[in-house]
Amino acid sequence: MAKRNSRTKRSIRRKAQAKVDKAQDESLPVLDSLTELPAFADLRPSEAQLDAFADYRAEVLAREGDDAELDLGCVVRLDRGFPAVLTRRDVFRAEFAARLTKGDFSRVAVGDWVCVRNPKGHEMGVIEKILPRQSDIARWKGGSRGERQTLAANVDVVLVVQALEEWRITSGRIVRSAVVARDCGARVAVVLTKADLAGAELVESSVKHVREVLGGDCRVSVVASADTSTDLSPIAAATERAGGSWGVESVRSLVPHGQVGIMLGPSGVGKSTLLNALLGREALQTGAVRESDGVGRHTTVARRMVAIPKAGVIVDEPGLRTLQLVGHERGLAMAFPDIAQAARECKFRDCTHTHEPGCEVQARFGGETSNVRLDTYLSLANEMRESAQTLDPDIVL
């Protein structure tokens, strides 16, 4: 038995060294050089996660008689699948214990709290257990198996970032992100960027439009481009008239100290530029803007936590091309609670809220001349019904 355990340990060490060599070949960033990483004190595990860590530590102590190398850690970066874990003592790259590599257990996400060892003399730590998540910001990956991709774990607020253009902003992508966020247990706020390219009139109508669709309690912040000589006072005034908040400081207030946010939005909307403004320095790479349409180029390639001065922590997420709504019915109901409540009182359970007799949704909301909120709800609900028909019937979403 002792010989077999020795061989197993040597095998684990060889695999760990092979991963380190591969990471170096792929030029992963040196963690000590990353000034934007949060400190351990910036992150707060929940009571449930602390209890789960204590239980596992007691289990290790009973099994091995020593838990000195075991520590509580948080995954603060993912570079091409290589997690970086932050503990009270250090920050280091980590691999997964052998029993975690079976099935889906090794699918760690930025924001995950983990039980980790960092043995002396080893190049990499070992993640032994992923602690229960308080929230799971995940999107549908497609296929018939109901597979989802977790974008970040244990997030308190989702910042839906959208660039203002020379035309009226469309709320479709914003609402999709809001539905996913609410379904996954997070709050929602909207950040509209590049306001100087839009002008005061468009900014005011866009803020009103977003608040009409998502409800007046949804916080909307508006910011300008990084470098602009435009007089922004008329735009700031228009933002406030529409019920929004102006400037970088308003974004900072969306993620207070001790909380974690994530920026969701397509490539080129200015997420990295906004993070640099929040940091007060050019810490994150930004891309040039195309002259043809004013859209920035994709620059973020790693999922990473960024500590914001005088605020909390924000997860910088690569731009998402698509955001399908499959299995997010609960999130749709949470984003539109008034309409969802009326839908429960319809005469027919499969009511589409368009033409059926006894439809409570149409009775309460259908009489209005223009109802962007209802139209958005009906469009997304219909999309979800059609998507559900393509799924494996054995998969419950």
C-alpha cells in the first residue's frame, strides 16, 4: 500500500510539473506582476462556505492527522484553463486533485471558493474541493445535453455594459443579461458607455428606455469615452433627468467594498476602458476603435478579478457574442414580476398571452398603446418555449 501511495504521489508531481512547463510555454502572466489582483481581505466567503471549509478540514484532519497545508482560497484568474488561487498566504497557480478530474467537478470558475493545498517545494497548488456557490452566472452552451458554462461564481451584481451609438439603443441584449443574472441569484445594473458619441438627446431617451423595460428600480449609469474634449455637462444633465447616474464614480458605487460584480457585454463596448478608469491607471489592455463603426476590438482573453480602489471587486469577462435564453424561465419571471404574476392567473396554463380568451396578461397590460416592457417579455417567453422543445426530454432546466 505504501509503495502504491508513493507511486501515486510521484505521478501527481510529474503531472503538475508537466502543467507548469506547458503554462510557461504558453506564456501565462507571472502572478507577482499583476497589480490589479484583489487582496484576500477584499473577498468575503459566506457563512455557508466557511462552514463547508471547516467541515472538510475536520475530515482531512481525521483522515490524515494533519491539515497544516490545507487552506481556504478563491479563484481570482483563469488563463487558458489554468486557475490562479488567492489565499491568506499567497497567490499561485493550481491544478485539481485526481478525484476532482472525473466528470464536471473540475470546472472551476473565477470567484469560486476552494479547499486548496500548496505544498512546500511544489510549483503548483492542488484544489481538493470546490465549495458550494452562492450564485452561478452561467450561460447556455448549446447542444441537446443542457450544458451550461459558468462565467463567474459568487457574484453579487451583474453590470450589463452596452455602448451608446448614433442611434437609439436596443434593449434586447441588456434584457437577456438581466434575465440570466436574476435567474443566477445576482442583482442587475446597467452601464451605458461612449455617451459623448451619442449626445444628450439620445442619452436621455436611452436611459428612459432601459428603465422602462427593466423597471424604475434598475440602476443605470452613463459614462463617456476615455479621451474626449467634448463638453459633457449637457449629457450629465440629460442622464439625471432620465433617472440615471452620471460618471465613473456612479459605476464605482454599484459595487461597494466587500462585494463582487461582473461586467457582461459584447466585445468592443469599452469594458476594459471603463475598468482602467475605475482603477485610475492603464492597467488593462484596450484595443483600437474601428473608424467604420466606432466599435472597439476584442482585448480581454482571461477571466480575472480586478480590485477597484474605494470599492469592491469586478470580474473582467471576455466579450460574449451570443447569450441564449434556455432554461431561464425563473429569471424572466424575476425580471418581469408584475407580468409573471398576471400570467399565473390566465385561464389556460399554456397561454401565449397574445390571443387566448381569459388572458390576464392582456387584460392588465394589453390595452396600452405602446408597451415596450410587455413586448419584450412576450418575445423572450416565446423564444424560451421554442428553445425548450429542442432539448433532451430527460434534461430538466
